[in-house]
Amino acid sequence: MSGHDRTLMGYLGFDWFLDIPMVAEGRVIGVIAFAGPARQKLSKSERDFLERITRQVSGSVQNRQLLKEVESERNTARTLQQETEGLNQLLKRIAPMEDLDEIMAEVIRFSEEAYDIGVYSLYSVDNEEKQMHALSMNFPDHISAEDRKHIMDTPIPLDFRGGAFTMAYRRSPRYSYYRTVNPAPLPSIEQFVTEKYGITNMVVYP
């Protein structure tokens, strides 16, 4: 008996307990613990009875787990269908558009409604100059006009080893996801944006 079991028995005032594994289709899916106050030892017939109960419960638990898995798969399929329908509607809306800011406004509106993602920055790559230039972005309301101009006018260097955008550029076609953003190794413009925006995580797609 483990120390944890002894502590639990003492705390709950149990004198005995019986652990029976719940087995379904040859695998253990759980454990039932029977316990009680002081009494004579459980007879074999009593233990067998509790084991039969456990087998019945095992079947019910397995059925419940299967139902939950089926429901989870249905929910996933339903979500994927809704996302696909929403994406198709988005593509139809932006197809006739020519203005990049107008297109991105529709895209970010969709991502904000679907995933609560409401800020983006779109850059083009100048391979000759080894830098990226801002094409379109939306700003949080608290960003001043002066800071917005500075962000739009300042290119991101591609030869900066620790840059978030540089990493995405080098890892193409894979995206780069930063669960926690550390401004220290970033180029100065990315540090500026990170601190001004208050960014804690971000994802960058090539």
C-alpha cells in the first residue's frame, strides 16, 4: 500500500479498500475503488460480486467514452464545415477587389470573428536589398500617427539572424509561431512594434 493510500484511508476513516481494474476489449480503461469502515474481511463471493459489478460498469464507461469520441468528431467536422463555408464566402467577397487594404480588411474581419485575431502586418520582400517593406497593416487604436508612419516607413532587414520575419522567410514554406515574444534578439523595428503593440505571441507566414 502506498503512502498516499494510507493517508487517504486515515483521512476518510476507511478500514479497508478493494481496487478493481475496469477492462474493456482487453485494455484497462479505469479503476473502481471500493472502501468502507471496519468490518470482517470481504468474502470471496462478495469480492466476486463487486468484480461483476465492475465489469458491467466497464461496459457503460466504454460506451460513454465512445459516444464522447463520436460527438467530438462530429463537433470537429461541424467546425471544419463552418470554417470552410466561411472561407468560401470570404474568397467570393475579395475576388472582385483590387485595393490591398480593402482585401486585408475583409480578411482580418473574418479572422477576428472566427479566431479573435485582429491585428496583421503585410510585407513584401526585396531580395536584392535583403529587406522587407510594409504594404498594408492595421494598427491598434492606441498607436499614434507618428508611430504608424515610422512603422510603415521602416523596412525589416532580412540579414538579421534573430528577426521573427527573417525566420519565417528562411523557413518558407513553413510558418513561424512564437508562443512568447522576446523583443531582445529582434531587429530594432520589430522591437519597436512589439513594445508599442504589447505583443505577447504572434505567427508569421511567408
